[in-house]
Amino acid sequence: MKGIMSDNRSYCFLFGLFCCLLLPALSKAEALTARYLENSELASVLEIIIENPAPSSVIVKQHIPPKTRIAKAIPSVTKFSSGKGEVTWLLKAPRPGVQRIYLQYAKPLSGRKATAVIRCKSPIDGKFMTIHVR
């Protein structure tokens, strides 16, 4: 009888250990996706979808034609280099959900439209992630 009880405890322990190791793999993988809802010569709206768990911070760099002037930006720009055509936002402690970045240009863009590069560290494994949006 003691042998059976001991075997059951061993199996229960192994089953519990297996579940602890398996559950993180079954949980939804971290994800950060982005797309342009609007990307015209007058304005751009970049939509970022942040899954749970969220990264600790997200860096968004939007590339626009050099010397473009910005009429309005929501949220406020963290850094802007008109000569390079780089607009940067640092989103600290973002919450899971949808975040939109809106840029309105002072004059219509000539030629190319905006593109973006989004960088963050994975909240699960700490690996650096880079997303390109066109």
C-alpha cells in the first residue's frame, strides 16, 4: 500500500512539474503589431496593438521626408529631427490595448509617405523586437 501511495505522489509531482513547464508555453505569445490606418500626404495615423503582457517601453520612430514641418502630433513628440525627417516617441509603461499615433503635416508631403520602425524588448524573454511598418 505504501508503494502505491509513494508512486501516486511521484506521478502527481511529475504532473504538477509538467504543468508548470507547459503552461507558459501555452499562454498567448507576446505580440506587438502595428499598421497605418491612414498614410496620406496630409496626415498619418499609426495604430499599435499591444498584447498582454506589455513591454516596459516602446520606441516609435516615424520617418517622413526631410524638412517636413509638423502641424499637430498626438501624443506629443519626444524628439524631432527635421533635417533627418525622424519623429520619435518613447511610450513608457504602455498598457495592453490599442495606441494610436497621429501626425498632421503643415504642408502636404511630396513624394514618399511615412514609414515607421517600432522597437521594444519582449516582456517574456527580454529579446529585442523590431517591427517595420510601411
